[in-house]
Amino acid sequence: MSALLERLAPAAELPRDGFTELRSQAQKVLMQHGFPHRKTENWKYTPLTLIEQRAFAGSLDVGTPPAPPALPFDCAVVHMHNGEIDPSATRLPRGASLTGLVADDVDVDALVADGPNDAFAWLNLARLGQGWKLVVDEAVKRPIVVVSTVDADFEGAVHPRLHVELAPDSALTLVAVQTGGGAGLHNAVLDIRMSERSTLLHAIDRSGGDTAWIEHATVRVAAGADYRAFISDAGGALTRQDLRVSLDAPNARGAIHGVATLEGRALVDYHTAIEHHVGPSESKERFRILADDRATGVFNGRILIVPGADDSHSEMNTGNLLLSENARINTKPELEIHAEEVTASHGATIGQLDDDARFYLRSRGLSEREATALLKYGFAAAVFDDLEPGPLADWLLERLKSRA
């Protein structure tokens, strides 16, 4: 067993409850395949050196959670601090309920068990304590915001798990606000199941700090359902996001719009997959990375159209800006098409800020700093063009402007 396995998944006796069998299965996968390494294709740009150097010996005491950040729009807040939710402090709007997770809610079929690619998702299951289930039964008018925070001195490892179910014809705006603190590991799993004709707007605003932030998210989209993600990530010591959207029935739709604005020595790796299992279905993806200083950004976007998924339509575009000589961006769009009568396209660019545009803004009275910030913001904000105007859009754009 590797030293990292000994620290994060020691071969101790597992708790005996409704999750015992699942934990045991996950532990066996970890023991057999271990964690990703440089030769693991989907992790070759995300070295785990930082995680391997950490002891994860800090206390897991939740303590007194700080007040969640104030948000400039009407919403319901679920606060997760140091990996734990206080359900007594949660007030959800009509049509939504939060309950404890049960073993039948865990979808192990979404995980790969014959290699180390999904090792951290298996780790989440092997060390699962109390997971949570959010059920939406109707069109919920107020956004639900899941705020995840950790203490400034947090040095442990936590493995929160949230399962979200949308009933037929229901609708939800789900906002994730994720803020790092101490030098620990926040290893989360998010499972979303969308029933027929449901709609989900999923917004993520993340600033990782010193926390190693790893999240594995799976979205299953039923007939006539519509999933849209809007992501703004400021990076941190290490951030890894796996997001898989599975279009499982006719007229399912999925879209991912994301931007990462990186500086310092931030490392951010986004691996996304949109899978068309049935036609007709539609998908769209736009992702942009801006990397400054010694930051590293990674984007791997995959579109899969399986045999028989005729009349599927997909487009992907990734644009990237290198803002310093020492920054790095690795981008890889993938199309895998096994069906006839489909339309699919992808494009990828990596460049620098336009000197002519910067000179023009300087000639109109802007300082060098103001001109650069305006160009960065304009490039980054384009990923939110498809987000309807309103308080949520205004907040995301203001957050993005503060990072440009």
C-alpha cells in the first residue's frame, strides 16, 4: 500500500451500517488500483505531489461554523462546514427537502472500477459518513445555495456526498459556493438525477485557497430535461473537477459554460464529458482559462455520441489566454462519434492579450492595469452570454470582474 493510501484509506475496520458493503467494495478498488499517477492519462497534468506531502492529521471537529457569506439575491442556504451539514440550520423553500442518504441512492455504475481514474470518488465512498439527499418535487422559485467552507487551520480530509433528485416537470436553480481555507483535502461527490422535463441551472463559484479541492459530479438527464452549468473558478493550491453529463433519453439537453481565472501557483484541472446515449439530444460547451504568473490550467472536454444516437447535435469551444511566460495551459477537446445523421463541432485556441486592443484602450485614457483588466473580463465573461439576466447573473459577473 502506498503512503498516500495509508494516510487517506487505512485498512481499518469499517463502520457497520447500511453503507458497509459499498464501503468495502470501494476499499477493494482502492487497494487494487491505488491513486492516479503520471502515467494515468486523465491525470497526467495533475500531479498529486501536493497531496502526497500533506499528513492529513488535523482534527475533524466541525466546531462552530462561521456565518456563510452574504449573497445579494434572495435564496435558501445549506451550509456545509468542514464537510458536515447542520440540517437544523437549513430552511428550504417549498418543493424541496433534505434528508439523509441511503445505500440505494449511491450509483456505483457511474464509476470506473478497473483503474485509478476514479480513485478519489471511490475514496469518498470508502470513507463515507453521513451523505445527504436533496429532493425537488416542483418548480422551486428561490435558488438553493450550498455553501461549502473549511476552517483556516483545517488540515484533515473530508468526503462529503450530495445526491440531488428532480421530479418530473420540476425546476431548480442550484448554486454551489465553495471557499477553501486550510491545507486539507475536500473530496466531494455530487450525483444529480433529472426526471422527465425537469430543468436545472447549476452555478458554481469556487476559490480553493490552500485546500486541495477534488469533486466528482455525475448528471443523468431524462427525456425532455434540461441541464445547464455555469462555472467561475478562481483556482487554488489544487483543484480537480470531473463533470459527466449523460443524456439518457430523447430530447435531453446539456450545457457546460465555464471559466477559470488563475494566478500565483494555482493548479486547476477540469475534465468534462457530455455523452449522447439517445437521439435526438443536444449539448453545448464553452470553457475559457486565463492563466497568469506560474499558474497551470487544464481542460479536457469530451463529447461522446454512441451508436444509434442519431439526430444528436453538439458543439464545443475552448479559448485560453496565457498572461505570463511562466503560465501553462493544457487543453484537449475530444469528439467521439459512432452514429450517423449527427452534427458536432469543436474548436480550441490559446493566445495572449491583443496589444492593439490594449493600445486602443490606453489611447482612450485607461491605465495599463485598467486596460488589461477590461480585456481579461471581456474575454472571460463571454461564457455567461447564455445566462439569463438577473440577480444571479449579476452576482457571477461581479465575482468574475473582481478576479480579472
